[in-house]
Amino acid sequence: MSALIKKEIEILKNEVPQLNNLKDEYLFSLVCYKYFYNEGKLSFSDYKEIFTDGRLDGGIDILTLYNSPYDYNNAENLLYIQSKYLSSFHNKQDIIDVFHKMIQTIKDFRNNSYSQYNDRLKKIYWDNYNNLASDNNYKNELVLFISLNPSIKKDIDELVAKLEKEYKDLDVTLQVYYLSDIENQIKLVQGGRLCVPSAKINIYKEHGKICFSNSKGRKGISVNISSNSLRQLYDQYKEQGLFEQNYRYFTKMKKIDDGINTSLQKRREDFWFLNNGIIIACKEFSEDGNNIKLTDFSIINGCQTTSLIGGYCGSNQSVDFAIPCKIIEISINNQEETDADYKFLTEIAQASNSQKPINERDLKANDFKQRELKTALEKRGIFLDIKRGSIKKGRKNIKNELFGQLMLAFLYQQPGYAKSNKREIFSVEKTFEKIFYRKFDIDMIVDLIELYYKFLEYRESYYGDETTIKTSLQESVTKNGMLTVIALIGFIIKEKRKLINLSNVNKEEFFKEEICKDDIKGKLFSDFWYENPEESIELLFSLFNYITHEIPKEYKESEHISIPNFLKLDSCYKENILDSFITRVYNDRFEKERLNNYTKIFC
């Protein structure tokens, strides 16, 4: 068994002591989820919300929502994970049987014939289904992790591809990850990425070159590079900046990957005709005989091609062939030209990337305002993830997508929109601009991110504290209602600062305009927060508990299928939750005093 996998299992036991009683085969599933789908993190609340393994589990170990990189719109799909923690491997049909069992479970839930499955699976399935941003056009992604590298991987992959076609009507995608994939992913997540400082790449000098420069001082060269030389770059720098300036890092996609692999296996002499090649951006390049020396460089288009060539292990892997390559000299490390350079990089990558779908978040990955915010937050120990696959480098880490959701909920009082339309953060220019093109108030943003992290801590303690009396509705709000809780706290702070007038509550513009202004400035936390840390945390957690207890009072089961669906709508937030909260709390002297006590931690 892999020493790295064993080490990660032991680390998981230490990080989450509540999981110590689980068998290693169960922990293996969680390790795979941690590194492939949860950015190298796993908490006890994650386990509670996703883990279905056990008797009558329908062949599913883990079930959760997943933003698929295969989809142009980065759509939310249902992800089903099964893992096999094996000491030996004998039969490829066993793998197909795993997928058949999972697919039958999906069919049973679709047909409302699922009483035979355990309660944990049923609850987690419906929680996730109801949390889909849209019930339409989602896919079922089935993933199998195997703790070995079988010698018949090719045969298994061919059988899996046939099975995927067989169940095309169910909108399923099937994927198998082997030990080498798992180990590489762990190393990738644990490593760091910067641009590659310096390296050489071999070219086919006899094929000639095309040189170009423009009036702005940019220059470039088109050459044919050696596939073996590209493999060496991949082996040496794949985890050290080779793809840092790309929109996002390598993500598997069958149709594209199969085509490239077929070319590598059978048509190497035709690869130049069949592939778009790669684009390298660098601070400087110079020709040196049969080589080109690159300084401060990164592949900005061709991550997929490079990764598949680098990872190919067929019988003809040593056969060299030509790959078209465009090298562009651009001052990507020159601080005075950062905005213009990144804008130019964005334009190049957007115009040239046609092999793998680019979603709206990708297209904004190098936006200079995001990078400006990223730089400002890094000075405060927070890493803003603006690109899929990037490695987290701060004390706190947050995706730009989640940051946008927090801003929409907290500032603009739109938790439902933030929850159910998060792709519009990047696809709707007006939404993107009001999040990222506003004047950055770093103190407020840092405290908002701190508030989010404290809610995660509260949720973790809520699940772990067996003495807490939990109702099913409050538990569902605690799990699914983070944005609504953050929005309500934003409203409370606006009222505390007299930015809204509660006497206008019956006026139509109150909920449509008055509460939705971008008007919270400066720090959120008061001096009391910093001077009394233990008491402050206790007060904040009490406020979280108070809010998650209040929200279900306005939930009407006859009108809404589930709490997740109730929380998807801004109309429910404003007309039910907020309107009732104002009446019950602000118009009741005792409740208002209670709220004032909780909120003395805020300015």
C-alpha cells in the first residue's frame, strides 16, 4: 500500500479526532475527496454532510455538490464517489459493477423508489439535490478511486467509456482515478506555484521560425518545439509555476484527453496537424542554437496538451515529434505594467483557448481589479483564489466566487441571488463590477471574511457538540443558510449604524432600495471584540445560534419543498425572514436588548 496514502490517513485522524474509529478504507475515501474536491481540507462537518458509506449505501461512499470544470458555465452537478482500498487487483469487471450499482441507485432516486437505502444516503441525497442552484441541466458525475495502478488501466478505461455511452440518457460522466493520479493530486495541492525562473526548451531549428514585434514593444516567436523537451519541463516544473499564468490547471475531460492520447499513441507524426500547440508567456527569451532560453515564464495555453504529453507512458513515449509553440515576451513581473500585462494575457488566452471549455470565472481570472484585491488581501494574510486549481498561500483562503457571494449577501442583501445564481458573479458585468470594481475597503472585507470563517467554526462546533439541542430545521439552516445568516448580520449592522430607517419598513422602496445600498464602510468589529476575545466569540456564536433558530420560524413546509429551496429566494429572505425578524426582534423590547447584547461586538 502507498506510503503517501497511509501518511495522509494518519494525518486525517490527527486533524479530525472524531474520525479515529473509522476503518482505513473509509478514511481513504475522505482523503481522496479532501484533495480532489475540497482544496486539501476536511473537517468533521464535511464528513457529516457528505459521507454515506455503510450498509445499504447504494454503492456510494460520498455524495455532494460539485462545480464541474467540464461545463462552460461551471454548473453545479451531483458528485458520487466510491473508492476501493485494495491490496491486489484481479478483475476489471468489478470496476464496471461498481458503476452499475451507483447508476442503479441514481435511477431509483429518480423514480422515487429508494426506500431500501439507508437514512443517511437518503438525507444527504435530498439535501444536495435541493441545494442545486438549478434543478435543470445538472449532471451526475460518478468517480471511482482505486488505491492501486492496475496493469490493465487501458482496458478499464475503454470499458468505462462504453458504459458512459450506454447511460448517456441519464447525463452521467464516469471517471476512474488510480494510485498515481491520487498521489500526484496530493503533491499538487501541497506544493506551491510561481512562474518558472529560468529554463531552456529544445526546438527544431531546421523547421524555421516566425518572428514578430509591434509598436508597443512586445515581441514573439513561433517555432516547433521538441515533445521530449516539453516532457522534461513538465517533469521538472509542473508543480513550480509551469501553468501559473494559465486560466486554470489541468482538469480531466474525456473527449479532449482521449483525442490527444490517441494522437500520442498512434499518430505522433500527425500531431503537429491535429493539435493547436502551446503558448508560453515570459519576461524574456533568447535563441541559443537549438534551444530557446526562457526567463520568468509560464504556459498560458496548452496546459492540457502539456500535461497529457508529460504523463503519457505508452510504448512509444520516447519518440520525439514537433509541437507548434508561440513564445511571447511580456513583462509579467514588471510591477509598473502589471495591469496592462495581465489584461493582455487574458486577451491572448481567451482568443487562443479552444480545446477545453473556459467558463466565466476563468475569463475573469487575470482581471486587474481582482489582482489588485488579491495583492491587498495577501498583505493581511488572506489568499484570494482567483484561478481554478491554484494553491492556497495565506492564513485564510477564499475563492473569488465565494467572496462575491459574501458581498452580495452582506452588502447588497441578496443571499438568495448569491446562492442560486453565483455564476452571474462573473457572467453579468453589472454584478461583477459592483463586487470587484467598487472602491476596496480592505478593513471591511477582512472582517467580512473573518465573519465567514467564524461561522464555519460555529458550524463545526455545532456538529461536534453533542450537548446542543438540535432541531432538524435549525440544523438544515446551519448547514445550508450561511449566506442568509451573513445577510441578516449585514442588515443588523446597517441598522446599528443608522444606515437604514426601520420606520420605512412598510414602504415599497425599503426592501427594494434602502437596505440594498453599498454603505457599510470600515471595520465591522468593535474594540470590544479585540479587548475581550473569549467573550466575543461566545457572543458571536450565540448570535449565530439565535439567527439560525429564528429563520425556521418563517419557513412554511406547505409552500416550500425544503429549507434549501426556501433559502434560494431573495423574496423569501425579504418578505418572510427579514420582515418577520424586524417585527419579532426590533419591536420587542426584551428581544432587542438581547440582540444589542450580542451585537456589541460590532461597530
